[in-house]
Amino acid sequence: MRISEHVAYSEAVHSDTAKRLGIVNTPNEEQLLEMQKAAEKIFEPIRTFFNVPIFISSFFRTVQLNKAIGGSSSSQHCKGQAMDIDADRYKRISNSDIFNYIKNNVDFDQLIWEFGTTINPDWVHVSYTSPEENRKEILIAYRQGGKTKYKFYNG
């Protein structure tokens, strides 16, 4: 089964943590529809533009899985609306390339430069709700005192 042309269902629900803890990471019908929408509106334009394989490190998470990994209690991953992309895994394009392409070319709700350096994030978090509800919020995640903090991107 596929979520979209380039996203397999198995990839979208995969989690090593879920496997290790015996958590069943299965979306319901509404969450699956949100995943399909996010894949079509966010991932497919990126994949088509760069024309290279792009790794999704995290997509759907049940509330139980999200809690187990220390995710935000309001995470859009639990709704099927968010994905974490790590293009650096295949070394053909960078996470910075992905971030800038999304920022300049794709309708999104939230886009986060996740940690890393000022040159390249460790991964890119992006979410999609709907054209009417997308906030176009761009943030940078950083660690301070062992906690994750966010600041608005202004670059």
C-alpha cells in the first residue's frame, strides 16, 4: 500500500522505537487521509523537484509512540499532518536544500530547521493542514539547558 507515489505506507508508519516497545503504530482512517494529503502537498513536490530518493525519518506517530519518544503533546505527527525529512542520509542533496525549497515553493503549516548548524539542519520538520489553515510558520529548533527551544526564523 502507498500513501503517495513515492511514500510507502510501511515507510510512513515505521518506528524502531515502536518495534522495540511493542507499540502498534497504526493510523485510523482520518489520520491516514491527513497523511495522504501531507504526502501529496509536501513530499511529492520536493521529490519531483529534486528527482532523488529522500528519506522520511518520522511521519505518523500514535499518541503512545509520541509520548515514548518525548514528542510534543500537540504534535502534528499524531494527526498524520507532519513529517521529518532527512535528505542528508543519501548525500545527494542537503537538509538545507529541502528546507529552502519548502520555504520558497510549497504551501505548509509549519517548517522547522531542526538543530544542526547555521549551514545545515540535522533534519527538517514540515507539516500541512489545509490551504485555509496553514500558518506558514517557520522556526529554528535549538537546545538550551538540555531542553528544546524554538525561535522564529528570520533569514
